Amino acid sequence: MKNNKKSLLVGGLVSSAGLFIAKFLSIFYTIPFDAILKSAEYKAVYGGAYGVYSYVLTIAQAGLPFAIATLVSRYMARDDYKTTLLVRKVSFYTMTAFGFICMLFLLVASGPLASQMASKPALVPLYRNSLVILSLAVFIIPILSSVRGFYQGLKEIHVYSASQIVEQIVRILFLLIVSGIAIYVLDFGRYWAVYFGVIATSVSGVVTIAYIKRNDSKTIKPVVELANQQEKEPVDAKIIFRELIILAIPFLINAAFGYCDQFLNIIDFKPGLEAFGRQSGTLINASIIDMYQDAVLYKAMKLIAIPMVLAPGFSSAIYPYITEARERNQPKVVSKYVVECVESVVYICLPICVALALFARPILYTLYGVSGEYSELYVNTLQWFTIEGISATICPIFASLVIALGRRKQIIYTTMVFGVTKLLTNRLFISMFGVPGMVLSSLLAYIIFAGLNIYIIQKECQVNWKYSFRKLIFILTGLVGMFLVSMVFNWTGLLNYSGNRIVSLLLLGFMGILTVGVYAAITLYCNIPQSIFHFDLDGIKNKFRRGK
């Protein structure tokens, strides 16, 4: 049992690590790419188009990677290797079809979406062309996801994680090299950097598929050999397809309603801010809208994406384990997996988001050179969106657990409640509060969403959260320690340093390490990470003393 718990946590951490590194790289590529794009309106176009693409891609994948992982894990647990290989084949064609349909949708919708998103008519063609280019990626990436889903089901998390890093590295290299040559060598207009930036997504997808295929001979060969020895016939392909669709329907609805928040933010951005300007008497023109779009879509959303990778990372890791425990009728094991998954995400997510809020100013200055007249706009925006980072990381975990527990009908209703709440309140809240209204709208929707899902989990598993609440109190104590340390840095003026950016990076690293170190020290003293991640600190110390 202890080894299984460690395997689950390791799988979640490894799966999240790949996403974490990929998102971390995506932040640092924006530093040179920010200089290449230069204009706030071009950065707004890139961020907005990519946000729409991400939403359509989520629908195109329709939760099928998780459904694939679930089926592969199920049939591997039953020692049905022929059916496992058939799942791979059926899922590939299914994902290809879904991607093709969504590619056509984005091609058709690119014009109306561009008109809605652009802060001024001159930017409409740039938005439209960017969405047309990204439609190709909507076709390619689902194929990549089908391959990843198969490896998740086999619990080959290292391949899944490495592929995410490869994909991001290829995308960044193509984006920066080709854009740099076009702008600085061939003297193209800077809007070409937007085009090459979105083309890079398709290029990286193709390269990553080729990379994963290289692992097939080593990973798939044992399964093929076992399938050849199997006498039992595989399940019919039509049944597998039906199982995939049945498993994917909750994910599809979850994608359409559960991930609509960023899409709605993009669509409601311009009309909502214009209404806010009229009601509050605040000056809101095209330049201000472009800066807010840059602050939210290009900067804040990329930064809060770092903790948000924990949700899909742990979700993808937990499905095979919960599926296997349910297949073996082990309710206590399932309950423990639920608790450990939630506690792990909370322990890691909270200090990252709090650090982003506390060090918003030096982070934005160090990475993007944000200073001067409009720096408060960017700082306040990032600080508000760290709240969304917390809710968008923790709350979806409960939804994933509900699906993993087989309560697919219930997740349809709770996710629809989330989407409808966001839809009904988003533009209203933006018109009342400005950009913070986006966060408040999402927070309200996430709180309702999480509450409903926790209720479903309790009915299914009767999870005991008493000790989890005790751990949360000590975690919050660690966060208070982080806040106090940041106040010392603010009092000494280090948070407001605006000199050499290399020096600023060193200062930021020093302050970040010390602040997170305080959180780690307090929680270690309270025995929190030891109980969550199942390690013995005294035992580790003794091993080091013995030189082992």
C-alpha cells in the first residue's frame, strides 16, 4: 500500500514536472519574444489568438486522452493485451476525426471572433489570420494527445512528461529563431512575429509525435509480445469506440463549460471594459484595452499557468490508480488516493501563487521590463489573477476526482453550473469592477463548482477531511511567514528595485528562495510535507550522516 501511495504521488509530481518545466520555459521565451513583438497590441493579438486556440483545442481533445488512459489501464489490469493495442488504434482515428472537425470550426469562426476581439478595426485581419494558422494545430495536437493518453494508461509517465518538454523546446526555438531572422535580418514587419509564433505550435506538434514514436519499439514491444501469447480474442472495436465516447462525454462537457473562463474573458474583454469606462467615468480607449489584454493574456495568464499545471498533472496520474483500485473493489484505497491528491496540490499550489502576488512588481520588471507610468496596471492585474491561479488549480482537481470515481452524469451538471455562472456574471462583473471582475466572476463559479463536486465525492467515498483541515492550518501559517518576509523586503526597498535587470534577477532569486524557504521550514517543522509525501526527515538525515 505504501509503495502504491508513493507511486501515485511520484506519478503526479513527474507528470506535473513535465508541464511545469514546459510552462516555465514558456515564461522565459516571452522575454526575448516580448522584445521582438515590441508593441502591446501585437502581444495582445498573440495572447488572445492563443487563448482562443487553447479553448478550441480542449474541446477538440474532448477529454479523450484521459478516456484512453482509463481504458488502457482497465484492460491492462485485466491482462487483455490485444484489446489494449486495439484501444490505441481506435483512439488514434477518433482523435484525428475530432481534430479535423474542430479545425473546420476555427476556420469558419475566425472572422467573427477576430471582429469581437480586436481593440480597433486595423487589428481584425491580424487576429483572423492568426486564428486560421492555429486551426492547423487544432488538427495536429489531438493526434499527439492520443499517443500521450496511451502512455499514461501504461503508466509510462516519464515519456508523457518528456514529450511535453520536447514540444515546448521545439516551439520556443522555432518561434525565436525564425521570428528573429524575419525581423532583424530580413526586415519583415513585426506582425510577422505573431504569425511565426502561432505556426510554431504546429511545427512542435509534428516533431513531438516523431519523438514519441521513437519510444514505441521499447515500450510497446512487451505489450505486443504478451498480446501474441494471449488466446482470448480482443473486445470488438465498435465496443471500444462506444466506451471511448461514453467516457469522453463528461470530459467534452467539462471542456466546453469548465474551461470557458479564459475564452469568455477574451470575448468579453473589449465590450466589458468599454462598459466599465462609461459607468465609472474611467478613460478606456484602444491603447488601454491593448495594455490590459497584454497584462492579462500575455503576462498574467502565463505566470499563473505555472501552478495551474498541477491540476492536469495530478489528474492524468491519478486516473490509472483510481481505476485500478475501483476494479479491485478497494474503497479505502480510493479514499486515500483522493485525500493525497488534493493535499499534494494544495501544498504546492498555495506558496507558488502567494509568491507571484508578493513579488509581482519585481517579477514583471525582471522578465518584461515593466516600469513607469502604467506599471501599476500590470502589477495589480497579476496580483488579482493569482487568486484565479489558486481557484483554477485546486477546484478542477475535485472535478477530475468525480470523473475518476465514475460519477460522469454528476460532473456534467456541476460543470454546466460553472460555465453558466461564468457566462452570466463575467461581462456584468467586468462592467462593474473592470479587469478584477473577470477574477471575481471566475472565483464565484469555482467556489460553487468545487462545493458541488466535494458533495458528490463525499457521497461516493465518505472521505475523512479532518486531518486535511489541520494540515491546511499549518500551511496557512507557512504562508503568513512568507508574507512577513516579503514585508521586510518591501521595507528595505528591494521589492521596488528598478536598476540593472540582471541584478534584479539575482535579487528576485534571493528573495524568492528565502521566502519559500521560510514556508518550507515552517511546514517541515509542523510535519506537513512528511505526512503528505510519505518521507521520514530524520531517516534522510541519518542516511546523509552515514554517507549513504
